[in-house]
Amino acid sequence: MFDAEILVAPIILFMLVVAPLWLILHYKSKKQVSQGLSEHEHRQLIELANKAEKMAERVETLEALLDQESPDWRRKV
């Protein structure tokens, strides 16, 4: 068979180094999620929403122009 002693060092290393880091990082990320958006993230979200509205208006304008120029364009797509 094999010796269980071979696994002792990796298990100790895991328990002393990896597991505590894992737990610390896990709960740190949980805390950040529970706090919600930061001010910077909130500003970015508003900016992206404004850009999306402008793009939607542009698409509507382009569709209106295409409807005037080529009424069949929707059937071709």
C-alpha cells in the first residue's frame, strides 16, 4: 500500500496557508457584494444607461430613415 505520511505535509500546508486565505478572500468579497455599488460604479452605471438611451434614439432615427428610403428593408434582413 502507500504511506499516509506522504499526504501529511500537503494537508498541513493547505490548512495553514491556503484555507485561511481562501476564507478571508471569500468573506471579503461577500462583504463587498453586500455593500452595493460604490460611487464610481454608480456613476459608470448612469453613464452607460445614458449612452444606451442615445444609441436607442439613433437606431430609431436610422430605422425611420431606412423606412423612408427603402420600405422593404425589414423583409430583406
